[in-house]
Amino acid sequence: MHRKFTVIFALVLLLSAVVRADNVDDYIKAEMQKQRIPGLSLAVVKEGKIIKAQGYGLANVEHGIPAKPETVYKIASVSKQFLATGIMLLVQDGKLRVDDKVSQYLDGTPETWKHITIRHFLTHTSGVVREAPGFNAFKVQDDFDVIKTSFESPLRFTTGEKYEYCNVGYFSLAEIIRRVSGKGWDEFLQQRVFAPSGMTATLPTSYKVVVPNRADGYDWNKDTMQNALEYLAIRPSGAFLSTVLDLAKWDAMLYTDKILTAATREQMWSPMPLNNGMKHPYGFGWELNSLGSHKQVSHGGSLPGFRSNFARFVDDKLSIIVLTNSGNANPQTVVKGVAALYFPDLATAAKAAGTR
């Protein structure tokens, strides 16, 4: 009798998993149609182990190439967590501190930057303009040459006063990694993060390199699908190509001390204190928020033809990774919808809201 019960229970669990998988597939397909997303790849990861990985739609519309879990997308600002990780590895190495002034590492910084620390750039609280005036998406330039064009721009607010998204800050962090490590930021991250994690499909966003399984990007314009613009510049603020499978490997690594210590991870996932004593819910390359009662650390990314979202529900030990080849997609909405299929309280709340 006990064995019979065990078999029945196992079958019930299996059937439940199949039903849930079908519900996820149905939801994703409906949302892709609603949002006009050509291709999407999804990974759902529980305690570092993939429980669902699936591609939907097309990675390349012209040639009818299906999206797969192995499809490579531009992940845009999801890359910021890796630049922040590079900085924190140098902190762990004893080569810098997050409260060091950036002027210690970048020559020629203006007087207005004198109070800016590495922490301010990690948390978007420096007051520096979002984009350097000299940045040109269609021109390959040295990172520091781009950074220097922002030196003459006045600060938008007093350093540490508030949060305002700043890509110049992440250009500067990349340059600090290069100067302190003696290696290009891409090489440093490859050696210290991607290789140890087994992330073989994660690469800089070079338009020249032939990348197997690379998705093409698309935008909707007046109800017409178009090929997205291709940036020639590699931006540290949106540096990498990757797959949901590679990002799942990174997710698994974040449960260990193999790359980042527990103390470092905690620091990266702590809100930034502002000058007035209040805290803003952004850590080091990670947004800090909640979905219902579920605490999450997450980040989105957007480039022409691509939008992405990587959400870790830290108390539930569940992560949802969504990569798309649509510049008009809202992957955060997709993450919320998938999460509601795994967290019953979210589905109940959504249903209640819909009936009010």
C-alpha cells in the first residue's frame, strides 16, 4: 500500500509539472502575439537547476529559424551586473574599495566629479549625465575617449542626492576594471566570471564576430516589422550577448562562493543610502524590489531590436530569465506572468484585481 501511494504521488507531481509547463507555454505564446514578439527564450531555474528552458517563435524571421534555449541575444543592461561583479572581484582582491573616489583611477576628471565614488557609479547616484555627449552608436571609440566627453557637462544633481540612470557610470567602471586589472574588461570578465561559470555562449556585443545561434533583432514601426538598427559600438553599459542557458549557469553560481563571497553578494543586493538618509532600491548592477510578497533582485535591458529581463526571487530560490528579439517587447510583464504560474498567491491577487 505504501509503495502504491508513493507511485500515485509521483504521478500526481509529474502531471502537475506537465500541466504547469503547458500553462507557461500557452501564456508565453499568447503574450508574444499580444506584444508582437518574433522570438523569445525562457529559462525557469529553481535553486540553480533548470526546471524549464524553451524557445518560442523565430530567432530569424527572414529564414524561419526557430528560437531555442541556445539562441544568443543581446542582453543589453542585464550586462551591468557583470561589470559590477568585475568591480567587486577587484574589491575581493584588495585592489580597490567601493568608496574610493573615481578620480583615483581616471585621470583628468573635473572638479564636479571630486566627490563621486565607485559606489555612486555602481548605484546610478553620481549626478553625471546618462549618456556621454561624444557617444556614437555607429562609431567605434575607446571607452575613455567617450567618458571624457562628459567631463564638461554639469552634474544633474548633487552627488548622492538621488538615483538617476547613468550609462557613463558603467563606461567608467569598465575603464577602472581595465586600468586596475591590466586587462580589457571583456577579457577580465571572461577569465574571472564566464569561464569559471561554464558560460561558453556569453560574448561582447561585436557586430563583426560570427556567433552561432545569434538572433536577429526586430522593431515594430507603424504596424510593420522591421530589422532593427545594428550598433557598431560595443558599450560596456550594455556589453554582452548571452543565452538563457548561460544566464542560468550564472544564476547557479550566485548560490555559491566560487566567484563572489556571501558578504559581497549581500553588499551588491543592498539598497543605496542617499544623502538624506533614505535608501533607493538599487544595489550594484541589480534592481531591488518585490513582486507581491516575493522579494526579488532583477534587471532589465533594452537595445534596438532586443529586450530582456533577469529576475531572481531570492527567498523562493526561483529565477525567471526572458530574452527577446523585439525592441518593443515588455519582458518584465512576461516575467510577472510566468511567476504567477509558479506562485499561487500572485495568480490569486491578479484574478482578484481583474474582478474589481
